[in-house]
Amino acid sequence: MAHFDWYQATIPEFPRVVADALMTIPRAAELSHGRGRHNYHESAQVLDCDGEVIATMLHGGPNGSPNVTGSGDNAEAVAATIRKHWPQHRVTRMDSCEDIRGDFSTSHAKCRQIARDHRI
């Protein structure tokens, strides 16, 4: 089944409001504040009880609205939370994936042939 492997959105809201909403993500246990990057002045990470990152929020500075990222196994929950609270958010980046189960050796050969046929 296809799902998000990365979901990143710009949210037209105050950082504190975004942080509070992100803390409703299942398994969210702590909000850790840190230094900014990518021209944002500050960052915050939503952590689970083991200290693993669930979501990252960049905010403050000339970029304007907060930008939130969820990746890997957390991307679906982050996307669902953002979509619930801000249906009109702006998607900055999203990657989808579909896990393939079974014998990879046959899939690999088929993919290689498709790549050759399409010169990619």
C-alpha cells in the first residue's frame, strides 16, 4: 500500500499553536527546542518517550510561517495531524513510497528492463 515516506508543510500559524497541535501526534511525549537552520532562527522537535524524533518544526526569521517535517514511519501521522488542523496548509515536499513484498530478484530484473526500455 502506498504511503508517505516524507511529508513537509508550511503552516500559516503561530509556532506555539503548531507545536501544541504536533504534540497530539500519537506517541508524542516531549518538545525539544533547538537552533534554527535553512534561514529559520529556531527549531523544535517532537520526541517520543525514547527520545526519537517524530516531527521537526523550523520557525522564526525571514521565511515566515513555520515549516514542519515528518519522515519515515512518522510521516503518515505528521501528515494526518497537519491535514486535520490546517486543511489549507502548503505542502513543501512530500515523498510517497510503496513497499514491495516478495522475491526481489524477479522485481529487480523487471525494473532493470523497464529502465533499459525507457533509457533511464
